[in-house]
Amino acid sequence: MNLADTLNLGCACQTLSLPLLREQLETGPALDGLVARLTLSHPHLFSASAVFMDSAMERRIQQAVAAIERVIALPAWQQQALARAPAIAAHDHGPAGVFMGYDFHLTDAGPRLIEINSNAGGALLNAALARAHSACCNAMGQVADPRGALRALDAEFVDMFRAEWASQRGQAPWRNVLIVDDAPTQQYLAPEFDVFRELFAAHGLTAVVADATELQWHDGALHHPALPAGMAVDLVYNRLTDFYLQEDDHQALRLAHEAGAVVLTPHPRTHALHADKRNLVALSDGDLLAQWGVSEADRALLDTVVPSTQRVSADRADALWAARRGLFFKPAAGFGARAAYRGDKLTRRVWAEILAGDYVAQALVPPSERLVRVQDGTQRLKLDLRAYTYRGGVQLLAARTWTGQTTNFRTEGGGFAPVVVVP
């Protein structure tokens, strides 16, 4: 094993400092007491243990993200992805979409891409969490944040939103931002919305956490009652999981986006090009990528990073059922591991639902593990890694640790965990 593997499986040190976490998250009066409330309401949101990763693994992830973004930029890729998406995905007003999430399992042979998310939550919480872990030894202190990138990350996130604004509005002044979701106060990551609001406000913006049903479309502009009278909505940070804005409650936002009257990020086009699970089928098809003009080097890289993925269809049902123990089944439009199943856990009833739905079958890649301290001793948890990216660049690496069939925040000792890259 390399040093990172040795530490993950042999070091159960708990390095999270709650005073440091309070310092990082409670950055304004409106956030006072947030950590104490999270301890009660979200007891398994944050892990007390960091995850270690080999530097070669980090480089491979950065290379994979860049290669995939090059593929997505190809006209042939965009044509096939948009052809199966609703018409709203054709609108391209300039923004690329904030907080892309590339999720990986880490194997002895390198990282394996599990899925891509166009609406990856938790980046701001993970940045604060990473800054709140203290070093358990001198060696960890030397590698935890050697370039000081974590300290500048919040400002980098705001600059990303400024870039999204400028890509559609040029030099026009940016006045306000709405963080929009359905019933935002009831969402599991609702605390992050409040932290974002304070971050935007600290940079001189009017910031509001808003329910999508409160948006109003009239006079060629998007409005919200919390904004000053006569001020239209400038930018919406979109946390909705109705990726194509098809629900009636999202009509105002849909009309504003179609008209280019609001800067929406991420948006339907982002989801169609990146996060539809059917894209994994094309990414794992080297012959198809060659036809589209993907370079030999990128094809070779993707062949090692993207597990084989295929569409689930009735004509393949018998073969897929026979091979199910080596497959993981995911809905094409799914997110957050919802309605996703390991093949070896399938019942005939669930299999019938999969055949009736729109699913892909991905070669099963077991996650690596992290030893953590729990109340009764130590326990090995599964882990996956998320690369938060913007325009092909990796901004932050974060991990999630858990037990069970899919990722969750219900595991003692588990939750979000910072990633420490070691030689």
C-alpha cells in the first residue's frame, strides 16, 4: 500500500476542531449557533476524520476532468446530448454552470468515475470543514494545505459566480443573487444556503434564500418580494433538482431563463451535457469517441477512468440479469443515489421497475475504505471522492464516508470529510 492507503486503513485520528468549525461557519450574526444546531439536527453531516489520498490519484482526477470537459465541448457530443433533452436545454446564454461534481471511487489502479452531477451541493460546507481540521502530527500539518488554497477558496467561489454573471451580462453591475430551491428551509443542506447568503452579502450583494414558488415573472423580468421595490432578480444560484424546470411551480424561473432575463446557474443545458447518466454510456465507448474526433490520449485516459456503462433495455434484460452481481443500476435522470441499486441486492420486483424505467447499468466499482473511531471502538467505512469543478478546473476535493448500499449521512463516524493529499 502507498502512504495514503496506509493512513486511511491504519490511522483513526479525529482531527476535527469544533471551535475552528464555528470560526469558519459562523461568519456573521445570522449564523451564530449554527454548529451547535447542526450537531443536534445533522449529527452525521461532518466526519471527525480526514481522508488521505495519493498525489498521483489527485493528478489523475484532474486529468480525467479536463479530458471529459474536452469531450463535452465537441459538437458531436453536444448534438447527441441535446437531442434527447427537453427543448429548454438548447438555450445557451453563456454561463457554464457552477459547482460541477465529479464523483469517484478510488481503486488500486486509480480513480473510477461513478457519476457527474450538475448541481453538487456541499462545496462551501466542505471548504469550511477542511479549514477546521487540525493536524494530528507534523507530517499532516505539512501537507494539509501546502499552497494556502483553502484560505482563498471562498473568494474563489464568489469570483466563479462573477464569471457566470459576466459571461451573460458583460460589464453590467451585479446587484443581487437568489439561492433558490423548493421549500429551502426543509432541505437537508439548508444550512449551506444560509452560509452562502452571508458570503454573498459580505461581498456587497443583496442575497436572499428563496422558495421557487415565490418567484414572479412579469414585465419581462424575474422578481421576488424580498428584493427592493422595482429591483429585478439578477442571478439565481439554482439548487433545484427539477433539472429542466418542468414543474408548474418553476414556471416563472423557466420563462425568465428562456428569455435570457436572468442569469441562471447551473441551468438545464449544464445538466443535459454533463449529468444525464446516459452520457456515461458514451464516455465508456472508445469506438464512438474515436468517431467524434476524441484524441487517442484522451480515449486511453477515459478507458481507464470511466467504468463500462450500458443502457438497460428489454432486449438486454436476460443478459443484464445474469450479470447483475457485477453491475450497479442508476436512473438516467437520477441524483443523490435515489432509486439506484447494486445488482447483487436486486429483487425481481425492483428489476421489473428498472426495466420499466430509464436506467443505465454501470460496471460495479467497490469503494475504498476509511478507518474511523466510533463509540464502541473503530470501524471501516466506505468512501467516495467528489471533485468540485468549474470550467474543467478542480477547485476542491472532498470525501463522503458511510455504510450501506449507497452514500448517506446516517452513519456514525461518517459524513463529509476533508481530503489530504500526501506524497
